[in-house]
Amino acid sequence: MKVLFILCFSCCTLAISAQQKFDKVRTGKLQVQDFSADAEMRQWFLPEYRAYEVNEGLLEKINQYLTGKQLVLVFGSWCSDSQREVPRWIKVLNRAGFSMENMKVFGVSRNKKAPSFVVKKHNTIAVPTLVIYEKGKEVKRIVETPKGSFESDLVN
């Protein structure tokens, strides 16, 4: 019994120590390439980006849907939802041929108050938030996690 307890305790300790916490706060306007250029963000961005399997069957529909649209991505570099979803979303957009020149990326503080103009203008209450605009009007919003998959939420 003692051996079993020690074995379980050791496994739990290893599992906890293997989990890394990334809590660097990046605020303000960023570029998509900052996710792989910044040393800390790269640690959470690249593994999730590489591991995510894109629904290839929806890429053409996504490409058609996003034609002529502008995107605003508001995320928290410290937020586990952002660390999971943002790499996936960017991979899908890349695979669909979306031009990242048509997307603005903003990092916000933990309390989602800075930079205030971003939070207010895009009505950000949770992160990550992706807002899709067409001719200056909001046409779609995905907040925190997609309802289905990111790909299906974009085209439905």
C-alpha cells in the first residue's frame, strides 16, 4: 500500500511539474508573426499550431466566406483559452489562404481594460475574441471557444 501511495504521489508530482504556466502579458497591437517570434508565446503557440488538425473539407467555404472581410483578434497572452484557440484559428486562416494583412491582432491585460480603445471598440468581455467585419459592420463574433469547430462556426 505504501509503495502504491508513493508511486501515485510521484506521478502526480511529475504531471504537475510538467505543466508550464505562460503568463507574460502582451498588450497593444501585435502582428501574427509575433506569436512565433516572441520567445514565451512561441512555447505555447507552435505546439498547438502544429498539433491542430484542420477540417480540410471546409477550407474552400472559409476562403469564400472571408473574401472581402476584415478580422480583429483580441486575445490574452496569459489566458489558457487564448493559448489553445489562437494557434488553431490562425492555422485555419492560413490554410484557407486568408491574407493576414486583413486581420488586426491586439493583446489585452488580465482585467481586459488595456488597451481600453480596443476593449471598448470591439466590445471585448472575454478572450480570445475574433470579430469579423464586412464593410465596417460586424457580421460574426467567436468568443473564447467555438460552439462546434472553428471551421464550422466560420461558415455557419
